[in-house]
Amino acid sequence: MAFQERLITARNPWLVRPLLNRGAIISGCMIHSTRSGTADGDDGPRTEGWWSNPLNIVQDTPPWGSYADVLIHEDGTRVICTDWDIEYATWTAGYGGAGTWAAGIYYIQIEIAQGTLLEPFTDAAIESLAEKVRALSIRYGFPIERISFLDQTGVPPRGICTHEGSANGVKTGKTDPGPMFPWERFLELARGEEAMPVEDGWAYFTDDANPQYDPLGDSVNGIRVTGGVYRREFEYWQRVLLGPQLDAIWARLTALEAVSNPT
Ligand SMILES: [Zn+2]
């Protein structure tokens, strides 16, 4: 399902810094949870209220405060807080030890509302997160794979990391998103493994850059048809590139006999 996505209700300008080429260096997402300390009610609006509050300011030169790129409420509503292609939040996850880079620049910072460490995340929040991460992975070309630990040195690995599993999180004693985060469910949803069952014999598309997936040598309107189970690749083509050609391609696929899986 699609969740509501909107801009933050009030944006405090000191909570973002410009970085005009950020879109070109984004390497994935970092998952956080924001906890008020009570399990009742939705912590999303509480966090949004704090981020919008003029009191969320550390008087420094320049001033800063707590913020993130995206906030997801417990009801699944997504709140967009930065224009992450050209700016970043002043404080979600920063540096680790000496010689590290700031995680908040390379990874889109996503906060999920959770009341307490051991309160389960809502299904809506996880589904909404998966929907967003899936779109971001297509947009920025990172895999939907967990980075077990982000040491914040060298070339930023591409994928999905967490605050607790980062050099900054270790340094600052973070526990988010914590033990209740449903990794298996989240990855399954983000990869679309529920949305479209894979069966042997299903036909997929690929492009000239991947001729190894082209056992049939068949094509429709210049798009090759293949028997590989590369569903993510297929969905990328389907959503992003094929658009108006889909009807012709589906007609051609319907006419195909069962095709074999090259793997
Ligand atoms: Zn965090």
C-alpha cells in the first residue's frame, strides 16, 4: 500500500546544511528509531513537534540540532525533512573516531517512531519504510542489503546500515533501531518478494549490458526477454524504463512458451 508522504510541518533552517553534490555521493540509508520513552501513542508526531520546535537548537557557530532526512510515524506517514540531494541534517549520526567520515552525509537518515527499546515497530511503519527504501535504492543505485557494521572509513559501502551498527553509534552508545527491528520482514518487503511471486518459466527483461541473462535472444521493441529470475532488475525496468511499452511487452510475453531459467 502507499502511505502518505508530506513535508515537515515547520522547518527550522538551522537544522540543515547545504551540500550541493550530496545526491551524487549518497551510498544508502541509515535506519534509526526515535523513542520518547513511553509506549503509548504515536511517537512520530511527538518527534515531528520537537524537530519543528524553535527550542530544538544548540547555540553554536553555526547553530544546529537534532533532525533527520525522513521521519516515519507509527501510522506509516512519511515526513520529508530535507532536500537530501543538496543538503543534510545537522545531527542524526555524525563522526566515529579519528579519521572517520560523517555517516549523516553518505546515508539518507531515516527515523522510525518507536516508544521504547522493546516496543514492537508497527506494521505500518515497517511497510512504509520498506516502500521508501525500495524507491531510494532504485534512485541511488544501492542494494537492499544490510551492512552489518559501518566503520565510517574508506569508501562508503552501499546498502542499508543502522545507527547502533556504526562507529558513531558505538561512540555515542546508541541502541537504535534495536532488537525489535524486524530485519527479515523489512528486507522481504523492500525487495518486493511478496509483491510478485517468482516462478520458474516466468519471463524477465534485461538489457545489452547483461547479455549473459539473455538465453533466448528474443526481444520486444528492443528490450530483450530472458528467463532469468532477476526480479529486481525486471521491476526496475518495469517501473523506471519501460513505461508505455508495457502493453506490447506483456502481449509478447503472453505469447511465449515457458522459458527456462539460465541459472
Ligand atoms: Zn539514531
